[in-house]
Amino acid sequence: MPLKITKTPKCYVGGAFIRSESGAVSPMHSLSGEFIANIPQCSRKDLRNAVEAAAKAGGWAKRSAYNRGQILYRMAEMLDARASEMADAIAITEADKKTAAAEVQVTIDRMVHYAGWTDKYEALLGSVNPVASSHFNFTVTEPCGIVGIIAADPFPLLGLMSLVLPAITSGNTVVALASSAAPYPAILLGEMLATSDLPAGVVNLLTGKRSDMISTFATHAHISSIAAAVNQTDAITLQQGAAENLKRVSLFDPETHWTSTESQGLDLIRNHLEFKTTWHPVGA
Amino acid sequence: MPSRNLSAIRRLLDEVGPVDPTGIEERVAKYGTRSVKKAAKVFGLNLAVSMVDLTTLEGKDTPGKVASLCQKALHPHQGLDCPTTAAVCVYPAMVKHAAKIVKGTEVKIASVATAFPSGQAPLKTRLAEVKAAVADGADEIDMVINRGAFLAGELSLVQDEIASVLEACGAATLKVILETSELETYDNIRAASFLAMQVLRPGDFIKTSTGKTSANATLGNNQVMLEAIRDFYLSTGTEIAMKPAGGIRTAKQALTFLIAVKETLGDAWLNNQRYRFGASGLLNDLLRQLVKEKTGCYQAPYHFSESASSY
């Protein structure tokens, strides 16, 4: 009988696979109680490091919208090729295999959905504004910068990507905390993103306890927008901390059924955009 | 030529003792393991701020840029009760612009001179540059040694040039840049350190690098030079100061360098008369960490008078 190779799950941060800075891990078990692996339990210092990695990936916003779309599509290709592996990962904590497979399929569709949005949202959100003087007056959008994501516990893949995708569509970089109850799909996702042409540091995935990191997400001055599927108590922590540097906070019901098409689209992209209005003299 | 080179440096090393490279690397690897937290960290960060030679050495320096650098040195960050930096460090042509702002304050004016960074100009030109900088108001002169002569084994020439520059400095403090990356071995760094220290006055500096080459100050180079200063002090009683420069960008690095000073030379060297950091970006990271310690919130780099959005 061949010796079983046990895997060390690692988090995808800055294009590299890291263990937690603290060295802490928490054991993960299957529904039947069997030990699967030790998952890194990231700390607020890992979050700090991930923000620094996200800051170094600022070139993502400077890429053409078309190129960002190509790369999002490539992500869908990479996930599609390993769809059954991902479905098995979700099935560690999801009893119904069909549900797990469906979640992967919807995630792939959602990646393609946002791949289409990259060069279109600007035309819908930006505007040419009527003004009384002899000026052209434009409003254009800019990505916020670094977006913090706190994913819900259910739908460990789809719930995470439904928040990550709209943020990176417009050129933001992301630091995301995966589902605490089912972190393994996020670990596997990192391995797929690493082969998807997505530049290092654009998406950084952490695993661990939400309570260890939530106040740091809230108060970190370099995170300029947050999307979180959290309960009332955590929502208050986030909003109070966000007041420090006037972060945008978009809150979602932790029980959201992410498979609905209402969980995608332009409004979610708008959550992580700044609007810039320019006055330009006519004839100059 | 090579034989003469080797023998001259070897004779000096016979006097002062060679370096054990493995020992040095092992020693400095341990410095990173010290845990400095809370009050000790704030003390260390403030101390590091007071040791910074805030530097701008670029071809595109303007009087305006130097003026804002000087203001930054005087008032590092609003809302923080932290010291001024030790000095500003500029090219000789910029000394008179810096003098308008910092003369009469605690912040000193350091100027690189002697055909910085290469040092490849006639001695007469180099000395004239030093005198001009001092006349314009420089309190400290950062000179480069003649690495070409050193590597060719003309040690007395190197030493004589340092002595000439020292004379041209008058009352100004002298910092002798060894440019460690071009000296190639720890033995050479130690030899060059002694060569300089033998002619320096107490309170003058030896300095690692110009910051203009690919390799800059490292913990290893710093350690070799600190130990040279210690050995020189123990044998002569002369206290020479030390300035690592280039490549020290983060607060964490700075604290590790200070640990090296504390554990090699002791508290007598833990002040800005005896130890400096030559750096441009370091100050902002120190301030960022100080604000983090004060507020408990991690800070963004663009809140620290820098356009940078990254680290």
C-alpha cells in the first residue's frame, strides 16, 4: 500500500504560499470526523503583511480594462479545469456532492460575468455632466485601492469570490479572510489563482479566526474599502473602526444565498470605486 | 601589483587581527531574534529617529526639495512627540540652501564631498570641495576613501588623503565612507576601518557606504566595523562613531542595527553623537510605526509626507 502524502495547506499571499507568521494552525475535520489537515491560523500580523503585498500590486489598476477581463476569464479557465477537485474540497464540509459541484459551476460563471464587466462599468458609472460655464465636466471612476473582504461561512468558494471578483474587476487589490468554518476551498483557490496570470498580490487569501483579525480589518488605515458578510456584532466593530479613516463598508447578510444572480453585477463593482470629477476649459 | 596589494593589507591585518566571517554571520543572525515590544520599541524608534541623517543625494535635487527635507527633519510628524533628526545630508551645492532653514537648530548639516560617490577626482579638487561645503555652513563632511588606491595596496596614500581632508574640515565632523561593497571582504573592511580610525579625531565617524552601489549597509558589515571601533577604543581610548548608510528602509531593520550597537559597544554609543543612520525612506517607516504604537492602528504610507502608495 502506498504511503499517504499528507498536504500542508498554505495561504496565498503576495503570489507566494505562506504559513501563518505566528506558526499557529487549527485542525480541520471532515463531516465524518476524520482529520484532513492543519489550516494556518493567520494573525493580525499576517493581515498587515498581506496589506503590504496588496499595496505592491498597484500595477493591476494600471492595466487596461481589456487585459483585466482577459485575466479574469483565465481564472475561470483554471477553475474549470480543476472543477472536480474543487468540488471535492467543498464536499469536505458539504454533505450534498451535487450542491458542491453546483457551487463551483456558479463560481466559474461569475468569473466570466465579471470578466465581461471590466471594460463596461466605466461607461455606465462615469458621466459627462451639464454645467453652466464653458467647461467640459466629466466624472470618471477610480478603484479605491486595497479592499478588505470578510467572507461568510456558508458557500466557502462562491461566498468568497462573490465579494472578491467585483473588487478586482475595477483594479482594486484584495486581502480576503476566507470562511472560518470551511477554509480549505480558499487554500485550493490560491493554488489555482497562482496559475491564472493574475499578478502576485492582487488577491491575497488568509485563513483563520475572524475574531483575531476583524478589528485590524476595521482600523487598518491602508484598507480603503471593506466588503463583509458578518453578523451584527462584527458589523458594528467594522463600522466603528472604519470611521477612523473613512473606509467604505459594504455589509452582506451572512446567510446570503450567493447562487442567485442578484449577488453579482454593477452595484457590487460600484461599492469599491471613487468618483473623480474634472473640469476642463472648452477650447484649451 | 597584486602581491604588493596583498602584503600591505596583510601587514595591517597582522597588527589589528583578521575577521572570522562565519562568526560574524552567526553573530548578526542572532540579532534578529531579540523581541523588542511596547515601551522598549517606542524608545528604540524615537532613538532611531534622533539618529537619522535625512538624506537626499540625487541629480535632480533642487533648493525647494532640500527646503522641504529640512522642514521634515525639524518637524518629523504632526501629532507625534518625537525628536528631530540628527542632520540633513545633501550635496555641497545644496548646503547654503539647507543652512537658511536649519542653522541654529538642533539639526546639523552634513554634506557629502570629495567627488562623491566615486572619489575619482584630483586631491586638490576634492579638498576644495570640502572647504567650500564647510564655508557654506556644513557641520559635518561625508568623504569617500580612495578605494582604487586601497585595493592597489597604497595604504599610506589612502591614509594621507583622509588626513588632508580632515585638515580641510576644520571644526566640522568628518565621516569616512569606506564603501564596503567595493572592498569585497570583511578583512578589507576591518583594515580600512583601522586605517581611517588611526587618523581620525574622537567623535569622527566611519561610515559603511555611499548608498550609490548595489550592495549597501548590512548587519555583517556593520558588525565588522562596530567591532573594529570597539577594539580601537580598547587599545587607544579613542571613541570613534559609526554610520551605516543605504539599504536601511524599515523600522525593524533599524531596531536590529541598534541591538547590534547595544550588544557590541554598549549604551555609550546609543546616541546620535556616536551612531547615525544614513537614510531617506527610513524616517517615514519609523514615524509610521510610532503612530501605530500610539494609536494601535496600522498606518498607510501616504500619510507620511511621501507620495508613495507602497512600502
